[in-house]
Amino acid sequence: MLVMTLMYSLLAIIIFVCKSIFLRNKKQTLISLSILLLEILLIFIFVYFLLPSRNLLSLLLGNAIFGGIFLILNLFIGNFDDDIRRGKLWVNKSFSIGLSVVMITLLIAVGGELHSILSVKPTYNSISVKKVSSKQAPTFKRGETPVALAPKTVLNRVRKAVSDLPNSQYYKIAGTVQAQYIHGKAVYIVPVEYQGFFAMMKAKNIPGYFMIDATSQNATPKFIKKPYKYTTSAYFKRDAERQLYRNNPQWLKLGDGGAQLEIDNNGNPYWVETVYKSEFLSHRINYKKLRVIVMDAVTGKTKTYKLSNLPKFVDEGITSDVAAEINSNYGSYKHGFWNRFLGKTDMEEPTNNGPEDGVTSIFNENGTISYFTDFTNPNTKSDSALGYSMINARTGELTYYKANGIMDSSGAKSNANQNYKAQQWTANMPILYNVDGRPTWIMTILDKTHAIRGYYYLDAEDQSIYGTGSSPISALDDFRQALVNSGAKASNTPNSNLKQITGTVDRVAIVSNKNKVMFTLKDSQVVYTIDTDDFAKANLLRSGDNISFKANVVNGQSIGNVTKFTNHNLK
């Protein structure tokens, strides 16, 4: 902190030395020294609490500001009184030199800032991008693709469990969740924070963290007792951000968010932060050269890693706020800075409908985590999506899926909200998957208390096709039935085909509130569904009836309503 204080005070110190040499007035030198020491104290407070950037451009701008303040304070306190009265202020060599140095420093800093803002194409080019067809987008597989709990729901459940904490009056639950795989299981980690400064002084440390199954609809949070010292809600030397800042002077924090808490396979907590080195006299970022700092939350020891060499337990070396920044730069700067405001050619704007800095953490089937968001056209007010991205949370690679003729997540949420207007429930966490070859928005429905009320699957090409259910599986089945009802064409669904089937009914169940009849055939485990709105006589179906029908079957599961149904026992 002392080194950074001196770096931000350097210009003021130079001005003081020059003034002392030229004036050779002991009284004025002492006054000026007092002003300098006071300013250095204020700069130290500024550095200690705000942790300003160590980028050269930031240092120049800071020196210009603090150097200018030093000159002005000298003027007002009277160091140049004689010159002012004689109208010869600009003849004073010390002031002239000081003003010149401040102006030159300011011009360099402003020039660098403008260069950083206007010259953004290199930043765009540094993003690792893989473009693929929307037909290659992730396919939603029944019973295999994880559907995660909404972070709002997780936080609501964890806050209700805060009484599990020892001396719970000293703590509160953080407002963020961390997606992770631990021992191959998808979980959310929720940090515990101090209530305030005095709570920190009494508590001494954080007692542990909460963990909850990320994909179980009825999951309850579990408190993991693993005391640690460093946290983002602490003060002074226990502040995790300050510890990261102090021990890694050559690296700059990337993004506006804080460090994220990740847990290794032994349950030990670590703080993870994405960092970068800026170019000379510029704030420009090279995304190909990012690093990740991992800090032991117990000891405070830090280590810096390349993205290609991260510890296995770190699932999100790229933090969610950094992912949001990558999406923004990718959508905005393909043709440079001015295109964003003038022609807007090929501009794409992230919808920022995700719960974590505008993105959504996706648990992939292969044990990795990606950040999802979709892009819309900023030039129109339509709710059509231009495409969507998945950013690998370990490598930072952005996979972009080009979309045509589908609604964006804002339109999908609006559609779902209309269906639950009377209940005042809302759609959250919109994620786009291929379901039976159709681009489909999958959303979680929450009430005002953030409790789960159901799931909503919406065809992204036709908003009249949707399915609902109390669980992801029941909503999927309902959607598939609606898809077949509509006559919409399903494509690229693995192991799927429309079959002509004849057999004898074994078991029958009438689902009256859904206007459906479910049945199985003898010597078959497949559960078929008939929509009684289409086939009213299906209500008369009985065990032993001989029937023939067509149904689309995937991996031994009926994925939609039976079509062309005939009951040969009914005349």
C-alpha cells in the first residue's frame, strides 16, 4: 500500500522539490511540505480503501489530479501571495514548471484514455470464438441434462437456514451463488459474510459456507463447517480483495465484480479472481493472456495460473462478470468503436437476462460449466434473437450459435409471465436448448418469495407451442405433447422416429386435469400419451383393448401425443 501511495503521490513530490529549489524560502517550504504530507495521507486512505488500478494510464491520470490539487492548495494557502499581488504569477518558475508537468501528464493520460476507448478492435480480436450452426446447439436429453435451481431460490432457502450458523447474529448470507462440480456432483456454494465491522471483530473468522444440490428440485442447503479468515466482507488485512491486490502488484483485476469462492474436493475454500496485464498506456485487454489468481481463504497465500493450467477444482476461472464483459465486447466491437453509435453494422446486444451479472451458469453433462446469454438486435424493438453464446468458464472460449427466426429471452420471459399473470409468478433463468430438434426456451417459474412454482418450455420459433409442469421432466413431456399436437416438424433428434404401433393395452391412467390418457402395451415399458381433446374416445380406453396408433419414440420414451389412434374394440 505504501508503494502505491508513493506512486500516486509522485508528481506532487516532484512539484514540491522543484518549488523548494527555485524559491529557497524556508517558511514557504515548510508550508508546502505540510500540504504535501497531508495530501500523501489522503492518497494513502484513497489507495487503502478503494484499491485503485496500478495500470500506468491510471497512475498518470491520478498523478495529474493529485498534482493539480497540490498546486491549487499552495495557491489558496498563500505560497504565491507576493506573485499574485504583483500580477506576476506566471513568472514564478516553480508554479510554471509544476503547471507544465501537470498539463503534460494530464494530456498523456487523456490521450491514453481516448486511445483505449476508440481502439477496441484488438480487444475484439483477442476473444477466442468458435462459431457453429444452431443445429449443433446443446440438445436437451430427458433425465441427463441438468436443470439447475434458480439462484434466487437457492439464496432464499439458504437465508432460511442461517440459524444453523454458530453465533448467527454476526453473519449474513452473501447475495451471490457459485456454481461448481464437487466429486462430480453439480452444486451451488453460497458464502457467509460478516454483518459489519464490529461483528467481524467479535466473530474473528467465517465459520464456513453453505452447499446445496444444484439440480434437485427439493434440495435443502447444508452448512459446511470450514472456518476461514479471508473474505470479501471483511475489513483491513482480512479483506480478501485487499489481500489479492497487495500480493499481486503486476496483475490488474478484470471486471466489476468481486472474487468468487470455490471449494476443492477436500472442502477447503479458495477465492478466485480473473486478472490481466494491460498494454502500455492503455486499458485495452488481451483476452488471450488472462490469468487467474487462486487464494487460500484460510492462509491468504496466493498463486497465479494460466487458464490452460488451472487447478482441477476451479470450475470458473473466468468469473461471471468477466464473461458478461466478453459478451458485450463481442457483440459491440466487431467493426470498431464508432460503428457502435453510427452504422451499427453487425451489432449484437446481450439481453443480460441471466441471474449472475446478466449470464446464466450452465452445468454441462461433461462436468464443465458454461455461461449462457443470448443476443438481440439493438437497432429494432423486436424480440428476435440473433444468436446466443456459451462461454467455457475454465478456458474463456466463446462458442457462438447463430439463430434465425427465434424469439430472444426477453420475449420468452414475457410470454411465460403472461401465462402466470393472475398468480403474479415470473419466469427466471431462460436457457435455450434443442428439444427434439426445436430451439426451446426452458425457464423456471418463481413466486414472489422465489419459491419454485413450476417449469415452462417454450418453442422459440412458435410461441403458441409450450409445455408446463411441476418438474423439469413433466414440463418436458407436456411440451413434447404440444409439439406433436401442433404438427411442428422435429429434426435432428437422436434415436427418434415416428412408428406405426399395434398392440394390446396393459395399463391405463386417465389424467383428467390435463385432458390426457396414459397407457402401456403388453410386453412394453414405453408410456404413451393420448390427448383426449384430439381423441375423445380415448377416455373409454380399457386394459385388454386392441389398438393401433402412431407415436414418436425417443430412447424408449414417448415424446408426444399419439397420432392416428384407433381402438379396434370400439365399433
